[in-house]
Amino acid sequence: MKIPCKSKLSVTLATAVFALNPISSAIAATFNYGEALQKAIFFYDIQRLGKVSEGTGDLANRVYWRGDSFLQDYALPNEEGVVDLGGGFADAGDNVKFNFPMAASTTLLAWSVIEFRGAFEKSNQLKPMLANLRWAANYLLKSWDTKNQRLYGQVSPDSVQAEHSNLWMPFEVIDQASIDKNLRRFAFYVDQAHPGTDLAGETVAALTATSLAFQATDPIYAGQLLAAAKSIYQTLVNVPTKGKYSDNLGRRAGGSWKKADISSFYNSWSGYNDEVSWAAVWLYRGTQDVSYLNTAKQFVPLGNKVATLSWDDKSYGTYLLLAKFLPDTDPVKASAKASAEGWLNAWSRGTDGHVFSRDGLAISTALSPWGNARYAATTAFGALIYDAYFATNTYDTFAKNQIDYLLGNNSKGFSYEEGFGTKYPRRSHHATAQGRWGGNNDVGLREDNRHIAYGALVGGPKDTNDTYEDDRSDYIGNEIALDYNAGFVGALAALYGEYGGTPLPNDQFPPTRALEKPPTDEIFVNGSVQSGRIDNNQATVQVLLLATNHSAWPARVTRNLKIKYFVNLSDKPANGTVKVQTFSTDPRAVISTLKLYDAEKQIYYIEVWFKDIPIYPGGDERAISSKETQLQFQFSWAHDYTKDWSYQGLGSQNNLKVARYVPIYDVIEGSDKLLFGNEPVSQPQGILKLNFAANLPQPCLGAKDTLVIGQNDSPVFTIGMTPFSYSMPLGGPFNVSLNSTANPLTVEGGTCQGGLNANQANVPGQLTANYTFRPTPPVEKGTIQVVPSAQSDPKCNNASDTLFLDQETTGRAFTVAQDGISVLVPTGTHQVKLTSQSSIPASGGQAGYCTSTLNRAQVNVTKDQASIVSATYQYHNNDTGMSCSIVDAKITQQSDWGSAKGLVNTFEVKFTVTGFPKEPNGRTLLDGSFTLKNDFVQNFWGNFGMSSSSFNLNVGQFKGEIWPNQLPVSLSGFIFNKNPMKVGENPLQSMTIGGVVCR
């Protein structure tokens, strides 16, 4: 994800540093452009979100280590209910869907198919290319709400900064993490009242270009895309009131307009005129309606040359299209062509603020060094389009040199396309490719990603010294993103058409599970012996076991893991006893008693079932990806526990090892599916089959019951018409019963009580279950109403509070106001609790916080009556017992891309806070500002969930939230100054949070 660190429209250009490309085309290597193209397209398969498992035909999932993700996006909340924005692509190595760069990337990809279709056909890459275009276009179609005339432009939590700080983990587990971390996703849109002309224009261009790409193979689909493009254009582009989407994108929340957290990520620096002309010229290509050409001429900003075609600025692409499609008699045609040549000449000659690195990478000094490789690749694509349009080879050498540099023709012999060549990035900034489980703690690990993100173009060198490090934490040089590859794909297609190449055969690419042979211990048990002792007449051993989910092929959330620890009791005397105690386990886990596994060998086991407990590879705490249990066995005789099956291979205290003899299972419909580990050699197994009687009551169907077998086994099954089969040791008779016989099941409208046709069964054997439904009398209800008392402080009015009833863990949010909140509940006694009984932030930008006192915490609700609970809110200033301490503040680095603003200093401020009010979930809310000694702060960010940030000269303001384990907090950013400070010097003049001065 890219934060443009300076506006390319407001920076005075520096003098070119290099004007020569030192690695000449005469000695440039000839690369396999077919393979490079094949892999560059594959990167978009990696970025797919949604139900990838349901893809068929050309849309089938080609990335075996990717699975379904972001299923919450298929039902995002909005003011009418929900909106379906499932699918699309992840922007980069994180999780947000930003439609503006996604649409821009789609346009360039479609453009490459339109102009170089023969190259895609000859290389057998047309089908995968069109499949990815369809995946993008299907999502963009969803984003256009014709009924409400809204265009959705972002899917993310309200705070993208909080998403960045808390959700570094594989795509496939974010849905669960969003719940656990209270970071649900929302859909943000523009409409006529909140204009986003640039977003709408780019979406029009993307849909129109994609319709042209599909015209030959799927004209019906192409027609749908073009119709949507025209509709968006007429509704949101060709209208009097225009505006930048980064100023207006938002959502309706609680009756007010909540702006999206976008300007720090994809701010519309170049405005919207370039997208209006871009959309219009593409609609001309799609319709041949010359009125669109007139609009394109009216809005195109001619003469730009300092930057290049990008997700933000489309003027350069419009120059090419107008120069090609305007009639020769139109004077704008010559101006457009001259503008295109001015742009490409500056890049190819190293003039007008453009330079070459020592190894030959073209760089614009007007652009941030964030992703230099993508700018060079996209400019090369534009250069090759120009040559194709005007039947020349003017820019062929420049374009080829740039792509060759990126493929490895540099002094390092290093390919900046991941997975191409022998030396390429192994630690790109991509959470899913990294495939680990430790959250943000893992970003800086100096080890390779578990997956190769084939085809991804990294950000590349930062400066004219070709400075680059394969460092995951360096998102400037090692980020990968949708727009990085878009022009790169087009340039590769053009070069393949000109110079040839050979894509890898289908049995070699894309990689498969059979080819790569991923590890089998994705889900396993880690174990160690905590203590142990054998005496003459007793023995005790305590073991630590961790049910661990480090899955990555694909990553997945498990909710029913079970582990079994086996002991051999063949030496147990007649009067011997075994006592088992458990420690440090999740309180929701189900711990069994000793169960018989093999009667002949007297092998027993204890099972720990993490029933309905999510375990997944994500988060900053071990407890998210591993659930701990400590088992202590106390034997009344001198049992040699070192000979127990599961004792084998355990680590010593504080030295966990993979416990291969403690098997781990996934419980699916009552049956234990072995995932990893070895079971003892067991006795022969058989099937106990449970049939269901005919004509079962409809309300009972689909409910879950338990078949109790003897004292040890209790498989869960679903009541239905399909028999339930349970594998267990041969023999019998076994005592059998249904749990619902004594404990009827609660179902909608009543209860279901089951019974069996026999109370004993042999294995193999069969049983039949029948059920009786008993309706429940209607529930009488009344109302609980919580209202502020007359003594409440008005400063707490409009603050956000949450009501919790009884044992609820998800409360009901409400605004502190005269009417309070009313909830319909069953009659009877209920417990009442408010978040404000701890503390809540005050409203209206006040620095303080509010607490409440209830006149009663328990109410008795009667039928059709309202039970009133009075809450007295008290306001507290933030100067009582709160402190903010500066841990460290220093200049960390200098860079030379500041142009006329001087050198750029990178700074970092680390601080801790104590005594500030916390929310019930443990988060601390921060609202502060800092003043620096330098002249100008351009941009900054934090490692906590920053919900907003702004700067004005040397003053930065921020809001955010931190978790207890995030201290100390850090702020980082850039300072432009003609007289820069030294590395290590303290840039901080003062800092306050909530009115408290940091010292």
C-alpha cells in the first residue's frame, strides 16, 4: 500500500544527476519475456479475494496455497441493510480493497490486451489474463449501485491505520481476526452529494477498456460492462458538481457522514480532470461517439512531463489515445502527441527532472521513491504503446532497457520480479506470502517468505545508487501491489511480441502442491515435559501441550481441534488409580476422563477438545495460533511414564518440540479426522451406524445431538435423514444412549427429545433414533430502558456508550441522549451493565472522559411494561493521574529526494502513556499533537491504530488507539528542511496527548 509522500504537482524539480544509461542495449541480456509475462499475470491470481474455491473453468483458482477469504464482504452493513462487495483484489500485501488503484490497474491490463492481443494469444496467456480481468470487472460491476446511484470505492475498517497495525496475517483468516479485534469492515462510497469524479472516471475507463478486451470472445459480457460504464459516466462524471473522491468518500453512520480513511494512502493528488478526459476517450473507443472526444479535449491537462502514468495521474495515457484517435485536422491531436513525446523524451533522455541510476533505472525526482520500479515499468509500457501507435521504434531501446533492468540486467544480476531468474526477492512485503502466525511481530523477521509471490514486481531501488534491500519491513522498496504490475504486464507483452520467449509448460507452472511438496505439519502439537518423578509407590508427570495452527497451504481457521495424549497402563495393579488434573487451558475446552483405546494392551488416552474455539495463524499473541493445556498425571504406583506412547519426543522444560506422538484431529460431524501425529497401533475398527426413524418432526431436523457410548465415547451428530456412522473398536456389547433423552434439545419453537431402539449395541452394528417435538409456550416480554439522569453532566451528551445485558459479550451501542436506549427482553430478572461504568471518551472533541453510575444493576421485567434504569454520567478532565513519557526521539535517516525543499529527514518518536482511560476491550484512545523543530512536516504515521492524521508546517495532529501490548508507541514521518538536522538529533520541540504534556 502506497502513501505518496509528496505531491508531484507541487515539487520544484531538481537538476538531473545522470543523463546516461550505463548499461547499454548493445550488451543488454535477452530475457525470456514469455516466462516473465506468464508469471506477472499470475500475481493477480495471488491477489484474488472472495470465494476462490468456487471458481470454475478459466476462473478456477490457480494458486494452491490460496483459499476463500473476506467472506464478510459479501454482506457488508449499510443504511439499507447489507451490500455485496465480495470478490475483487487485495491492493497489496495487506487487506484493504481500494477501488481507485484497482480500477486503474484494470484499465492498463485491459489496454495491454487490446493493443498486444497477439502476444497474449501466442504465449497462451490470453485465458488467464482475461480471467483476471473478469475477476476485476465483476467486482467493479458490484461496486456500482444503480438503485441508489452510489459508486463504492473502498472496503476496510473505519481506520485503515488500525487495520495495518493489527491485521498482518494471511487473507484467509482476517474474517475471524476482524471479529476478535473489533475491526469489522465497511463499504465506503461516493454519490452526487459526495462527488468522487476521479474514482467514477477511472471506473468508467476500466469497465470500457475491459469491454473492448472481451468484445471478441464474450460480446454479451462486453455489452454489460459498457452499459455500466455509460451509466456511471452520466450519473457521476458528466455532472456539474465534481470533486475528488479522497475528499468525499465515506459512509452513512448514525445519521451522519463518516469519511473514509483514504487520504494518507491513495490521495487524489492530480485532481479529477485527468480522469474525466481518460474516461471520455475510453468511451469514445467503446462507442465511437465523437461527443466523448470533445469532452476529453476539454478536460485533458496537456503538457505534463514531470511524473508518469499511474494510479493517480491518467493525463499521460490520455495523450497517447488522443494523439492516436483524434482526426488529423484537429489541432489538439498535435498538442497531445507533443505532450506524449515531451513526457517520454524526459524519461528516456534523463531531462526535465528525470535521472538514471548508475545501473540504468529511470527515476523521476518529482515522485516519491516509493515504488520506483513500477513508474519505470509503466513508462516503458507507454513508450511501447507510442511506438505501436505511430509505427516507430523511437522508444524501443529505452523501454527494453527499463524492463531488462527489472528482470536482472543490473550490476547485482538481481531480478525485481519475484520468482523470475535465480536471484529475486524472497521477503516481499506481503502478509499472505509470508504465511506466518505472529502478526506484526513477524514483519521484520530475517527469513524468507513461506510462499513465492510469482510475478510480483517489488518497489525496487530507491535512489540513483540503486539502493535496495530484500527486507520485508521496507515497504518502500519491497512492497508489491496491483498497480506495480499493471504497466509491467503490458510492457512484457509488447516485448514478447517483438523479441519472443517461451512460457513455462503447464506441468511446471503454475506451481502445484505435488511440485512444491509443502510441509505436512501445518497443524500440530508442540509439547514439553514440565516436571516428572518416579518413587517406590507413586509417579507424577506434568506435560505442556500446545494445539498449534501454523497453516499456510492455505491458511485457515480451525474451530474444533482435538488432541489426544496416550498412556500405557498395562502395569497398573488391581488397586491402582490414576488422577488427571488440567492447568492453563482455555476455559471453553472440553477435557475428557481417561478413555480406553486398546483393551488388550491397556492403552488409554485423555482428549482435549477445543470445541468451537477459533485457532488460526494470526495476531501478536501466541494464544491466537496455539492453545495451551497442561496435563498432570498422578499414578498411585511407580509407573514408568517415559514408556507411554505420547511421552516420546517431548521437549524438556522451556524447550518445546513438535510432539509427533500426540496426534491432533479436526472434529467434523462428530468424527475425528487425523491431521498430524501418530496413534498407537490400535485394535481393529468397525462401524456403529445410527439410523433415523421415518417422519421425524421438522423442527428437530438439523439439530445436533450426542450418542453416548459406554463411559468414554460421545460423538456428536446431526439429526436428519442421512444415517450417522461412527468408527470405533470392534466388540461389545456397549451401553448406548442419547444425550437428548435426559436433556432435550432446544430448537426453534420448542424442544426435541430423542430415544434409541436399544440400550446396548455391538460393533459392527446398527441403532435407530426417534425424536419427539414439544412446542414451547410463547415467551412474555417487557422493556428495559436505560436513560441518563437529570444529574448527568451535559459534557457527556452524545458520547457513545454500550449496553450489556446478563452474560452478553456483544453489547448494544447507543448515544448518550435524553431518550437513552430501550431493549425488548423476556420477562424476569436481568443484569444491566454499561461500558461507561469503566470509562468512555467524551463527545464533541473534548479531551476528557465520562463514567456512569447506575441506580440499579438488576431489574425485574414484567409483561408489556418498561423497567427504567437511571444512569448518572460524570465528566472527568484528563489531567487527573495521567502521564505521557518520551522514550526516544531522533532523526533516523536522511534522503536526497527532497528537491527544492531540501534534504529529507526521517524521524521517529517513541513514547509511553499511563493512566489514560481504557475501553472495556483494553484499548487506550489517544488524541494528541506534536511540534517539531524543523520547518515542515510532510507526512507521518504510527504503529498504533491511527484513525486520522494531519500536519500544518511543523505541527502534527493525530488520533488513534493502542492495545496494552503495543507500548511503547512510535510515530514516524518525513521532514523537509533546507538545513537538515543530523542523524540521531532530537527533532521534537513539544508533544501533548489529551492536554497532558509528554516529558
